[in-house]
Amino acid sequence: MSSNKHLDFIENDLNELKEKGLYKNIKTIESPQGAWVNIKGKKVLNFCSNNYLGMANHPRVTDAAKNAIKDYGVGPGAVRTIAGDMDIHQKLEKKLAEFKGVEAALSVQSGFKANLSAIPSLVGKGDTIISDALNHASIIDGSRLSRAEIKVYSHNDVNELEEILKQNPPGKKLIITDGVFSMDGDIAPLPEIVELAEKYGAMTLVDDAHGEGVLGDSGKGIVDHFGLHGRVDVEVGTFSKALGVMGGCIAGSKQIVEYIKQKARPFTFSSALTVPDTAATLEAINILSESDELVLKLWDNAEYFKQGVRDLGLDTGGSETPITPVMIGDAKDATTFSERLFKEDVFAQAIGFPLVPQGQARIRAMISAAHSKEDLDFALDKFAKVGKEMNLI
Ligand code: PMP
């Protein structure tokens, strides 16, 4: 009988994760990702989904997926360089470019892959990436894959960013920032970043995962929000949040998008976005293009909930968007708060170290246009109840 000793490290590592409180216990959802979800037969108010506009279960979006399957089947066959572009991918990319006000867009399989595609295509060994300290993991991994030197500036600190640029780091320079930061809900100072990039001859890449469908006119994103059209080199996006589906996007000038298409390994070596994802995303953008009703409802809900939380005497940190951190401080308290909320039928995740600094643990409430005012009042009642029980208010 062969020994399994060579796999002992797995049990040891898993135990260590559990001891450190870093083991991920994942809940099972038995319903669509709507305002309410079913977990173990219990209906709970959903504050954990990035489904900002309720598109994940929008009848037009789900119908688009079903109809596309009838016309095209499910899978894309292979990578696009071998099996070919399907015209539905091209339709989506044309629509995306139009929506974002850029010349061209490329769809890939996820937002994560969009960063793994764009960053190593643009810079390599001998070049420099200048990156915000709170950038998303996919930016960090894409940057590491590129083998460029990575210089990190303190979160949103444009003075520090300029200090780095002044030193004229080697090779091509690429400044990368999240548009909206996912744990705090604050917005990057993109106009200042773009000005510095122009002054020092650096490229810019903004990851607008949490800005698309949220910021700007009809949810066109952070570039539109700041009126920076034509001044940001690459916009990376995801279809998995406000658009309610799955997939990623790289947008910019025709030339830069073509360059990334030619060079990106996840594009060349990994199959394209599935047919239902492509069709559903296209329909979600159609809905956004027709009316800003959902975006306005999202903001109305977000303001209402945030004000309600503040009226309770709780702190919503530096949030400027529907991502609502309810600051608790101690990580164990945040976990207890989240567990007690769950008993009260509110599903809201506790976020602690290492996702946020020690002592800044919080409940992260993700507000959606799918929530009604009654839902938000229900949640506020429960936040008040648990907050009082835990002597936090
Ligand atoms: N970038 C940011 C800023 C994100 O928040 C996320 C999702 N957590 C991603 C990229 C990855 O997107 P996807 O889920 O489509 O891979």
C-alpha cells in the first residue's frame, strides 16, 4: 500500500488556516442571487452579492441567455484564435465599446482574466508598474505575471505616486488603480492620476469592476463619471457585478485592444466566454443603455441605507458608493455581528484582516437596486437590534 505521507502538508495547512480564522466556510445558496436568497431553506436578505442592479435574475437577461443557446449552443468551441470569433462575441464587444465611449473592447472569460491579459501584455521585464496599495488581487497577480518591477504607493496617495514617477523608474511605466475600492467603497482620484501619467509619460489602467453600472451617466463607469474619455489608456471591467453575469472586458483605443488581443495569453490559450454569458451581458448593457432607472434606484437605495446606518450611530467609513462598510473594529466582534444578523435573516459578510487592516474589521453591506425600501428598513432594524445587544451603539 502506498503511503500518503507526501500529502500530509495539506491537512497541516488546512488546520493552520482554521486556527488562524482564515478558513473559508462558504454558504450554499438555493435560489437566484436576488434581493433575498434561500440558504438551508431559510429566506435571508442578501447583502453579499455584487448584483448591483438586479440583472442576475432580470427576465430580459435570462431570456437572452436562453434564446442564444437555441441559436448558438453553449460553448465557444475552442480559443478564438483557433475556432474563430463567434459573431455574438463581436456584437457584445461593439456594444461595450459604444457604451463606454471607447474605440474598441475585448471580452474575456472573467474580470480576473482581464487583468491577467492586459497587464502582462503591456509591460514586462525591465518595465515598471506603479500600483495602489489596495488594488485587487487580480491586479497584483497580473502584475507579478508580467515580471515588471512593482512599486506600490499608499492608497489613493497621489503625492506618493508623483514621488515614484519623479524618480523616473526604468522602462515603460504603467499606473494601475481600482476605480472603486471593493472593501471601502471609495473612488480613486482618477483625474489627478491621469494628469500625473500625462506629465510623466506613463500608461494608465483602471479596473472599473465596481464602477461599471454604478458610476457615470447610465452606469458607464468611472471614466465617464470624471469626464476623462480618451485619457485613460485601458479600462478593465467585469460582467459579474452590475451586469449580473460573468466575464471580463478590456477597453480602449482600437490599437491598444488589438495589441492586447495579439499578446494576451489568457486570450490565446483559454476558450472564449460562453454563449449564454455573452448574450446575457449584451442584453444587460442594452437595458442600461435604454434607461438609467436602475442606476438611479441603486444610488437612492445606497444613500438611504447609509444615512440609516449613520443615524444609528454606526460609521460607514470612507464609502462614496453603494459598497457600505459598517465599521466594527475588532475582527471577532465583526464575525459575531454577522452571525447575529444571519439569525435575524440578514446575510451580510464580516470582513477582517488580511482583507482589511487589523482593527478595521467591518460588515460589508452590498446595496442593490433589487432591494426595496422595506428591505432596507428591515435591515436597519436588525442592525439596530444587534448593535444594541453588542453595546456598539
Ligand atoms: N477586479 C476587481 C476590482 C474586483 O473586485 C473583482 C471581483 N472581485 C475582479 C477584478 C474579478 O472579477 P471577476 O469576478 O469577473 O473575475
